[in-house]
Amino acid sequence: MAVTFNDIQTRAQTMCEQLIEWRQHFHKFPELSFEEVETSCFIAETLEKIPGMQVQTEIGYTTAVMGTLSSGEGSTVVIRADMDALPIQEKNECPYKSVHDGVMHACGHDAHSAIGLGVASLMGELFQTGELEGTIKFLFQPAEEMADRYGSTGAPYMIKAGVLEDADRVLALHMSPEDDVGDVKVHDGYSMANVDVFEALVTGSGGHGAYPHLGKDPVWMLGPVLQVLHGIVARRVSPLDSAVISVGSIQSGAASNVIPSEVHVKGTIRSYHPDVRELLHNEMEKAFSIVKPLDGDYQLTIKPEDPALHNDAGVNQAIRFTIKDLYPDFKILDQPFGLGGEDFAHMTREVTGSMFFLGCATGDEQTRDLHTPHFDIDENVLPIGVSILAETARRFLNGKEVKE
């Protein structure tokens, strides 16, 4: 008898205790970007227990792990899960609290990895019984959160290693603690932001604090620059477009009676559309050039990090139909995911794909936002994530993208 979406949902639900055990293990033993040594070993050892699974490690000279199930000819679907933690001191009190001081899974990557293992286990069963044709890859990616000294996060390294060369579709999910279990965000097109980091140096001559008229004060010059910077989005970008420029650091001087000779400024630029990104870069240059008529000078460097996440409408259609079949009472929210960055965007630039956000609010009175010390999830969301990813992948492999 052929497997149906109801079978997928039932199998995922029976895995709930195992999924929770995996998630709590990852949460208790978090590791920072590019340092996920024990995490990748645990994942590789778990994947190796799945019959038919081929496991590769140290992909792209990183801690990345890839598991592959294949029956030969057919489509190739990729499931991506990130596995790094953040440099945050956890403030939750629970049995699975982080044992690593100053390191915490505060973005849900512990859940993503557990769900990835769950999908791999479930799909392994289907391949063993001959229910599926084609190939499915499970990418456990390091360093989604932080770039290395070369400015690269984990996704570009995996792409350069060739993990997507034969892929037809790539899928991923993300925890959404501001949404209840049963709410799913699925959005076509640009859904998360381009991420650029800027650094600027404003220079003058400095001087004695008692005689400012004899020197060139870069702190004073920075005043109008900041006013223009904070007005770019309000007055140069269409209200219909999403964009942010934020200054995160201003450093200058060391003494109360000395006018410094330079000011260092750092910040972030966020946008969705490429034309808006270009506009922001150009306007930033104009803003800092204000210091020149004031007898100062500047250097501005803008470093691109992640591109904007672009979700394919066709892949999203398959995800929506899968959700409606599996969970007809769920609420599908068609809205962008915000101006945060997500390096899965590198993958959807290479292969048709999409990421959806899965509501996981705990329902208590504690605020548990992403990237905060109290982040946590309702673990009932874990089999839901497995069901949606596994069933969507099954439909792509069997050529039934919309209906069961």
C-alpha cells in the first residue's frame, strides 16, 4: 500500500520523544559558529544508523555534515538544517540548560537539527521500503550566525564544495517564537534582508579642548552625517520598500580635554530589493561626504554578508498544500519574515527553494524572542516540522507537488 500524507504525519508524531531528546541534547551542549565539532559528530553518528544513508563530514573544510539517501534516477531534493549556537548567556532554568558558559541555542538551531534528523530517519524508512525514487540530501550546516575572518558564513562553503550541484529543490524551516504552534509563515519572493556591514573613519586634525577653533573636530563633523544617515530611509527610500540603516558603534578619543583626530563608526544596512540596496550604498557615500566641506575627510567600507532570502512561489505552493492536507486547522500567514538575515539565502540563489517559519511559542508569560537569553520553544512543534518537510519532499520526489 502506498504511503499517504496521513502515514507521514503519524510516523512523525510517534518520533516525538526521540525528537525532544535530540533537541535537548543539542540545547544542552551548544557550540559556536565553525566550532560545532561535537555537534557534527553526534549528527554523523546518528545518520550512520539509518539504513542506506551515505554520510560525509568536514565538507568544505568545515564541520558540515551531509547525509544522502538515493534510489538512483529521479529528482534531488535538499533539506537544510543549521546547527550553530550564539554567544549568549542562557537565563532559562531547565534540565537541558546550556552547560557551556556564555554559549546558547537562542535561535532554534537545536530544533532545526533535531527536525533534520527526524526527517532523515523517516525518509530512510520510505527509501528502504521502495516508496521513493530519486535522491534526498540532508545538509547540517555550520556557522549560520557568524562569519569567519574571510567574511563567509557556512552556506557559501558548502555550496563551493558542490553539495547543491545536482539539486532540483532546497527546503528549510525556522522557529518563530512570536507565533503560536499552529501558525506558519509562508511568503513568496523576498522574505528576509540583504545584510551589509559598514565601517567608516571620519578624520580631522584634533586639538586642545580649550581651543577648538584651532583644530578640525571630527566629532562635530559627524553630527550632520548622523542626521543624514538616519534620514536616508525616511526620505530617500520609497515607503513601499523595506530598509534599515542602524549605527551600532561610535568610538573616538580618550581624554576630556583633547579633541580627537578621528572617529570610528560601525553599523548595519538591511534591505530586500537589489535596487534599494544599491540606493542605500550610494546615499551612505553622500552622507559621509558632508565632512569634506567641513575640512574633514572620510573612508567608508561596506561589506556585503548575506543576500536577501528569496522564496520561490512554486515551492511555497507545494508547502501550503502540504500544510493544508496535514493540518487543515493551521493558520498560514502570508507575510515577510522581517529584516533579519539568513544565510540560507545563498542556497536559494543557486537552487529553487524556500524557507518557512514555524510558530513555536511556549504560551507562558516569559518573552522568548530569538537571540535572547530566555529563548525556548514548545517542543510539540518538532513532529510538525518533520511532517511538513518530509511530506513536501516526498511530493517533490514523486512528482506530486500540489496534491497527495
